[in-house]
Amino acid sequence: MANIQTVICPYCSKEAKLVDSSVVYRRSYGMIWYCKPCDAYVGVHKNSKDHKPMGNLANWELRSWRMRVHEEFDKLWRSGKIERKEAYGLIQTLMNMTPAEAHIGKFNVEQCKRLWMALTTPKI
């Protein structure tokens, strides 16, 4: 069996537990890292032998912002105006980030708000 990494909750600094997602969704979508006291969790990459998190743990506020931003971001590339890869390049440019950093699943609340404003503010 592969080594399972340690994931630390950014809210309480305690170790998150690797659990089935049915713990929070009442249906299994795979494994998640979960901090029950903080109600913070993050999904695990499919087929990841070491259960690599898809981002960082998020509490309710951060999950809400990430969903909101992802909705706007997905509209951008799903409209067909630009390719998905191009849209991620746009995030890199707007947020002044590297490709590894430019993933909404890694953003904090302030970064989410900043990107949401950039994506929703009308351009003159």
C-alpha cells in the first residue's frame, strides 16, 4: 500500500482524516480529507495511490466562494468563446499566478473574491 500523506486543517492545525465522502454527502463520491470539528474538507484525486488532495481543506464559507467562482469560470469556457486551457491561462494572468497555483481549489476566500470580481465586472 502506498504511503498516505498527512493533511493539516488550516483552521485548527490538526490532522485531517481520510474518509469516504458519504460522511458529508450521504452518498459516496470517493475519498475526501475531512476535519470534522471545522467542517472542512477537500476531495481526493481519482486513482491517486497516496490520496492526493485536489486542493486544500475548505470550510463552508470557502466552499461557497469556490462554487460561486467556478460557476463564472465555467461559463467562460463552456460558452465556446475560449478553450478551457485558455481560460486557465486567463486565471494565471488575472491573478498573477503560476500554472500550479492557478486552480480555484487552492484559492482562499480573498483570492476567490478577487477572481470573481475580475470575471464579473463589465469591461468598458
